[in-house]
Amino acid sequence: MKRRMEGRNEVGMKEEERLLIEVKDAFGIIRVIEMGAYRFLEFGDAVEQSCVFMSDPSWLEYDYTRAMLLGGLCHAAPETALFLGLGAGSLPQACLRFLPLEDVEIIELRRDVLRLSQDLLGFRDDPRLTLRIGDATALLASAESADLIFIDLYTDNGPSAEHLAWTFLEQCRDKLNFGGWLVINQWATRDGQPLGAALLRGLFLRHYWECPVREGNVVLLVPADLDQALDFAALQSRADALAPLLGYSLDELIRSLRPAS
């Protein structure tokens, strides 16, 4: 999630914005904006949720999405993934393309977000994919356990309450399979710490890693249990092998990883 002009400036946009559609649902306004080769999903007045490079919707433009993909590489061979929050769908598509996933579930609150991502933002169906519309807090219990769980639940006002809800985050971790990883896109405070750092440290007993990114977020990489460590050498090896396929390097993000402070 980004403020509109920050996102546009980072992708070097000089083209004029073009509003493709604006809809209103029970939660507010949703817009799709086009600028050159990119389309942007927005909530509210000026809050950018996702950026899509339309010639390749699995391309991850921003560092926070690349850091979340890096979280997926913490697992040696993930077969299952659960995404809480769809956005425009670029991250799930990247994970389906570049990770050895066999079964993926996505829970998205807003039906129009799914519709617009399919109609205007290049989100493609996949036989490995199950899509459910509804509140993640209500549907989590009925979701399958997974090797990877990605939390990216944002509104036009910032991260949803679930990002700081002890019980919900605990339930997400409990849904992980043995050796699994929970990947959370969290806002950063002015001092660079994740929002709700004290709560997160208490819940996860400081046993997680943080990946701060340029967009002002901190992506958290949380293992399924306390006996599980992050294997930096294996992570680097997987990232190196994937870089030619991705078209970008994850090295800078790996260097920025730090243990919970």
C-alpha cells in the first residue's frame, strides 16, 4: 500500500493518468488508474494498493512485494499457500509462477476487488487456485493449513485491525504446516520499526526476521515454531537461481534482513 504520488514517482511515470473505472461498495471507493504500461488499484481518495505492469502481471514492481516473494523462498519447497488479501493479484501470480506451489487459496474481503483484478488488472485464473470472498477473520478457521501464509490486509486508512490483532496473528501462525512461514506486510513507524512492534515481539517471542523496504513498509518473516531458523545460505542460493527468471535481483533485500529487535 502506497500514497498515490509516491508510487507514480517511483515507477518513473510521465504519462497522464487515465481513470478506467470507479466503483463504490460497502467499504468505500475502488479505482483503477492507467498510466502508460502500468495500471494501479486504489482505495479511497489517493491510496494506492497495487501496481501492475500490464504486459507481465506477475512482475513485482515494488520492493515490498518482492520482499514478500522473498518470504516465500524461506521455505525449501512450498506446495501450499494462503493469501489473505488479493490486491491486484500480482504477488499470488508471481508465487504461482516462480514457486513450486500445487494448491493456493486466496481470501479477499471485497468482491469488486476480485472482479476488477480479473477484468482490468491481468489477474488470471489457475487450476491450482481457490478464491473465496469474505472476511479473513471469519474464513481463516475453514482455510486449509499451508506452507506459506501471506497477510496483506489494507484499507484506504492503512493496515486493517488484523495486522495488530494478537488472536488473529496467532491463528495464522497455527495454520502453518511444519517448516512453514508467515509473511506479513506491515507498516513501519518513523523509527523504522514495524507498527505494533511490542505486540509482535511478545506474540512471536522475538523469533522472526524483518525486511525494511523503501516504500516505508517492513515485511515480517515468521517461522512456524521456535526451533525453526532462517537459513541465509539456502535463501541466497534460491534467490540467485530465480533471479534470471524474475528479471531482478533480491540481493539487496536479503542484505537488509535483520532479526527482530
